[in-house]
Amino acid sequence: MQTNRFLTAFWALAKPYWVSEQRAKGVTLLVTVIGLSLGLVWIEVQINLWNNEFYNAIQARRLDDFYRLLGKFTLLAFAYIGLAVYRLYLRQMLQIEWRSWLNERYLADWLRERAYYRMQLLDHGTDNPDQRIADDLRFFVDYTLSLGLGLLSAVVTLASFIGILWMLSGALELAGVSIPGYMVWCAILYAGAGSLLTHWIGKPLIGLQFNQQRYEADYRFSLVRLRENAEGVALYRGENEELGNFRKRFANVIANWWGIMRKQKHLNFFTVSYSQLAIVFPYVVAAPRYFSGAIQLGGLMQIASAFGQVQDSLSWFIGIYPSFAEWKATVDRLTGFAASLEKARGEAQRMDGERNEVPGERLKIEKLDLKLPQGRPLLSSVTIELKPGEHVLVTGPSGAGKSTLFRALAGIWPYWKGRIKLPKGARLLFLPQKPYLPIGSLRHAVCYPEDANRFAGEEIRESLKAVGLQSLASDLERSENWAQVLSGGEQQRLAFARALLNRPDWLFLDEATASLPEEDQAALYRLLRERLPNTTLVSIGHRESLAQYHQKRLAWHGDSLLTV
């Protein structure tokens, strides 16, 4: 049952690409790679037959045949090299095609309906989604193709050589019973026992590999966090605390790696012993027939070669078990990630509240119940109507739920009931206290989320000058991690420039000037009133000086929002 569930989960991950409209190139590459794999098996069969002739020629001291067979081997070797090189090359092309398609699909699913945001609220069991997209998809494609094609080659090789080994091995008389093709049965028993023992010894590696991928991603994420918050850590002089955190996370990496090493050591003791015994096993079993004169040296070498091919094919699972364990862990992680995405989308569709656009110019909130994920209520049955052109200031104590109210208005907060009616066709823009600045050119950062090509360079430069960032006006094409280059106040100024360019109908400012002095705050609000006369401002703030830029004030009282 567990195996069936795993195979079902694997097929759910693998199938979409192979039934998509973009599958044509992938199918062509896959068929070609399979054809090359079959060609390699055919050459291996020819080399096995060559063994008989070559060693018989040596035993009979036939020099002409010796040189002729060397020439034949050279041709087979060159053909093998060509097929092997292009099989790998085309397989890598297929990996690029498949991974690119999966990358696009998972990125789209992660971003659709803001699943990336909802997953943080609804599902804390899915760690490091960035690692699952960047690394797990790569592992999934690489291992699926290498293991799948390896299995196919093993099956074809087994089918090609088992008949040869059956004919060459003859019958074994044991206790008066004749066992035909006895070396085939020896290979099956040998490989079957080896596979069962390998799985029994190596099964714990699956869980260990799953955890290793998680611990590696956690450690990498902690390092990135320091880089992104370098100034804050430096000001707090938190280096020792960060070092302790790094050591703790790295200790998890090392401790789990020791577990993998110990299990692989046990597994390697068995698999290496198994492989070494397999070298001499066919000679020991076939030696009586050779020394009795029933077969020549060429026959003995051909039997050994055929037995090796059959035994290798049957032992395929033994050789690839460490890779199988990592592949299984990768499938489990991607399955969990896909389930979390589905859960986030499902929760979005099962929202108790109604948020839609309706005819008219007013923004209406009716019987709004707002709460935290833990269930603590923030607002109860609140009804508000906001008129266009009537600027509103929302005030209240920290933690009351002001920012959460904006999240509900933006449609990203899942824990609310009631109705939010937005003016049909109205453009809304939200400026959080800490603006998001994408990595890239300054032009792109200022225009985000709109396409930078929509705006002329002079228009962008003028907006930067208007908000007090004239020193950056000549750097539109400069690429930086702007969240680290600009101060908090400069980032908030840039957000105001973004508002000037986007010209929304409704602008929601969540303490958008908290990092600026009051005189700069005053200048920016006057700028909005002058440049965006048709934009309605809805602000969250604690400064009393903000009141003069708004006609209406909503104040938090318990779980109610009252007009002051």
C-alpha cells in the first residue's frame, strides 16, 4: 500500500510534462536516448560474442584471427564511445527541457493566488520552498531520468543476455536432478538475495536524505538572512548570537551527515563484498565444465561475461540504492510542497468573506469580522464606507490590527468574514512601512510592479527628484540590491515615487513615512495631494501631525473601528 501511494505521488509529479503541449521535444529526445541505450546494449552483446572468438583464437594461437578480432573490437569500441557520449548529451538536453517546464509550472503555482504568502500563514510544515523549486526539481529530473534509463538498460540487457547464459551454462546434475540453465538460476538467487539485503540495510537512508536536504537549506537560509540584515546585526553587535545560530544549524547538517555516513558504511560493506564475490563467482561455477573439456577458454570467458551482464542487470537496484534513497526523499519533499500549494489555493477559495468589485465609486466594508490565525478577534461586525476624495487616517494602538485590515482590503489575509466591496475598475496601491525593492536596475525598482518600459526615463527621474532622491536620478540603469543600498527613509521616499508613477485611484499607506522626519512627511503628503488630486489616501499612522492631511479619522476601540 505504501509503495502504491509513493508510485501514485511520483506519477502525479512526472506526468504533467509528458501530457503537456510542450512535450514534443522532450518525447523526441527521450525516444532518441532510449534508442541509443538499446544500441549500447546491442554492442555489449556483440562484445560478448567477440569474447568467445577472441579467447579461442588466443588458445589456438591463430595470429590472423587475433588481429582481425582486434580490428572488430576497435570498430565496436568507437561505436560504443559515440553512442555513449551522445546518449549523455541528449539526456542532459532532456533534463534542461523537463526541468525548465517544471520550474515554470511550480513558480506559477507558488505565485498564483499569492500561495507563497498563504503558505507562511497556513502551513508551517513546508520548509524552504525556494530550495524545493531550485534544488529538489533538479534532483527529481536528474534522478528520474538516470534511474529510469538505467532500469530500462538493465531490463534490456537482462533480456539480451539471459538466453545466451542459459545456452552456455548447460545443465547441472544435483542429487540426480538435472537443472538446465543453472547459472541463470544462480544469478537470480544471488541478485535477489542481494537486493533484499540492500533494501533492509539501506532503507534508513531515505529519511536521512530527506532531513539532510532540509538541514542544508535551513543553514543556507540563515546565511542569506545575515547578508540581508547585515546593518541591523552590526548595530546590535549580534555577531556572537549569529555565530551561535550558524553553529547550531551547521551542527544539524553534520550530525545528520554522520548518520548518512554510518548507514552508507554498513551498506558499502555489503555491496562491495557482493560486487567482489560476483567477479569470481561465474568462474568458480563454470570451472568444472572448462576443466572437463566441455568448453574452451573462449566459452569460459563468454560465460563469465554473460553471467556478469545478467548479474549486473539483476543487481541494478543494489548499485543505485544510495541514489534511490535520495530520489525517494526528493519525491517526498516535492509531494509535500505540491500538497501545501494545493492547500493554500483551497483555503483561498474557501474564504468566508466576500471581496469583489461593484459598480459605484465608494469602497464599502460590511459586517467585517477580522481575526488572527490563532483565532483572537481584531474587529467584530464593523461597517465602514469610504468616499472617493475623502482622505482617511486610521489610528490605534500597536498590534490592534491596523495592518491586518489593510491586508484584508488587499485580498491577501484569509482570516476574516463579511463583505468588502471595491469600486469597479479602481486601481489600488499599498505602500507598507518597509517597501519591497526587487534586485536589479533602479528603473525597475521605482516602477515595480509595473513594466518599466511603460514610463519614460525623464518621467522616472522627475519622480525621484520630486520625493527628494535627486542624487539617484542619474542612476536608473544601475543594478543593485537596493534594499541594502538605501536607508529606510530613502526606501520610503522611493515608494512615494512609485506611487507618483502608478497614479492609483486609492492609495493605502501603512506608516509609509515612519522612517522620515515630520517635515519630510509633510512635504511628501503635500506632494501626493498636488500630483495625485484624484487619488484617495487611506493612511495608518501614530503621529498626530498626519491628521491635517486627512478629512476623516477612524480610531480603534477594542474590536470596533469608530469615526472620531
